[in-house]
Amino acid sequence: MNKQVSSLTNEQPVPQEVFWTWINESVRRTVVDLAQKAMELIRDSRLEAGWNQRNAGRRGYRNGYYRRWLTTPHGAVKLKVPRCRVGGLDTAVVFERYQRRIRDVERILRHAYLLGCATRGLAQLAEQIFGDSVSHQTISRLMRWIDDALNAWRKQPIEPIYTVVYIDGMHINRVGSDRTVMIATGLREDGVLDVLGFCVGPGEQCGEFLADLRRRGLEDVKLFVSDDSKAIRYAMEWVYPEVTWQSCTFHRLSRLRVAIGTAYYRDDMVAEAACIFRGPSREAALDIAADWRKRWEKIAPWPTYQFLEGLTDSLNFYNLPIQWWKRVRTNNPMERLIKTLRQRLRPMGCFYDDSAVERAVFGQLLRWHKINLTHNT
């Protein structure tokens, strides 16, 4: 090896690619040599006899070799696996039976999947890094370890420690038809936001979703926060009729802006409407809303009526202590979570089925520590 190094250093200049290619080839040869020596030692230990050695304690005979490929973090290597004439050889120290990839390779591929790489992209990545082509079906099978963790998480009891629960949905591209992912997050008194559950369906089917959260122990909730989705509201009235619903103030102001259109007074009208939700009390907010109505109902009657309709649903955050007001009057914590989740899932493309969607969503939430398998302990 020293002669090889000297021969390389004598050639000036040495391209970086040539040097590191030589390094990689040397490492692969070392991996092959060490793996084969380990398997031969296992074989000799089982037979209790060396090559062409005759003794009374011999327990069998050699039967040549067979060749097989093994993908390692150092690349794909071709091994000569020893065989015994009677019985198989336990090579678990090097690879398991039927194993084609070292666990570190699978760990790297799983981590790349959690980083947002699609299954077909992972197959190409494996070929570039390890020199071994892996089908996207194989990548999908590698990712199924998430299923057991997801099932266990969905059976975990939920401690009654969440004062406020946010709920919202997002659309996901799926083969055949798009799907809606409904997500519920709980805000604790210490300010920590935990994902309590999610479901995948053809639409905003929230009834069974909320019922499952209640069966798991989600109680003592003071406030539900969401946008003005009728499906969410009807589901809450069915499952949690005793809990107050807070309509997101940001969505209410956004609808007002759209209703006004491009009128010159739009910014002033929206800015004054936003002052309603900054009042020192519920009564003060209603007084501000009354003054705002007198100012704008003649100028923009329809936007004014639309904004004030159901306004009290957006003032329920006043029922909580003052330290909660800023955090719960909008659905922004959930919106930020969904925005980030959508950015991570978009490179994965179109999902094959609902299981693939659940696997991807759970993997991303697990990666951000939004889900802990013991998050309630």
C-alpha cells in the first residue's frame, strides 16, 4: 500500500477524484477481506478443524463457497460465503439470512425519507451513495417500520392537561383522488404544543376523529380553535358540546379583506376591525365593534354585515385568563405547523394510498419532535 501511495504522490498533480476513488476502492477491499476472514473463522470454529486437518474431533467438512452481494455504507461488495457440507453456517455476525443491506444503510435511507425525499428519489440516492440500485418498492417496505410506531402512538392515552385544542386540515395529493389530513394539536399551560392525533380521509370527516380523541382521554378542554369550517364546528357540537368554540380572528379579518376587494379604504377598514380583538375585555371589544359598525356600514354595508355576523364566536378567547388571549385568538400555531408540513411533503410528490400518506405525515411530525411516543409522560 505504501508503494501505491508513493506512486500516486509522484504524479503531479493528482486529481482529487482519482485519490478518493482509490481510497474508496481500498476501503471496499478491506471490508471484503475482513468480512470473509470473519466468516472463515466462524466456519473453522464450527468444524473444529483447519484446512486439510484430520483429527478425531472434526464436526464436518468444507463445501466450497457461494457468492452474494451485500450493500454496506462503503458501497456494494461481493462476498465469498463459506459453506459446510452438512448444515448451514451462521453468518449473523456479518449479515442476517436473506439480508441484502447492512442496517446502517437502511438507517440512512430511512433518515433521508424523513428529510422529505420521495421513495423514487431515495432509490436514486442509494445508487449514488452505495453503488447499488434499490427499487422504490423496496424503499416503501423499509419505511413500514413507521406503521408499528404509528399504531402504538394512536393507542396512547391522552392526559387531561390541554387547555386549548387547535384543529385544522390540509389537502394531500394521492393517486385516484386527493385526501384531507385533519390534525389536532393541544396547548398546555406551560406553552408546549403537542400533536394529539391526525386522520386521513376524502374530506373533513371530523366526527370520528374527535370521538377517538375523547376515547383516548382528551378531557377538561376549555377552548377549541379553528377556522370557520362547518364540518369542524358540527363535529365539536356532537362530540364536545360543553366546550366553547373560538373562530379564528385572522381568518375573519382575511374574509373581510376579500369582501372589501380593491376599494381605497380597505386597509383602514381592516386595521380598525383588528382593534376589536385587542380590547381589554369582551365588553370593550363589543363597544369597539359597535363604533366600527357606525363608521363603515354606510360605506361598505355588505362587508360590514358579513364581518359582524357571528362576531361573538371570535371573542370567546376572553373567557380564558389574560395570559392566554394572544395565543388562542387565532389558529396561527396550527397554520404554521401545516405550512411547514406541506413544504416537507411536497417534494415527495403524489402518494400511492392512504397508508403512504399517514406514514409520511407521522414521520415528519416525529422528526420535528411534534410527536413523542411518550409525549404525555
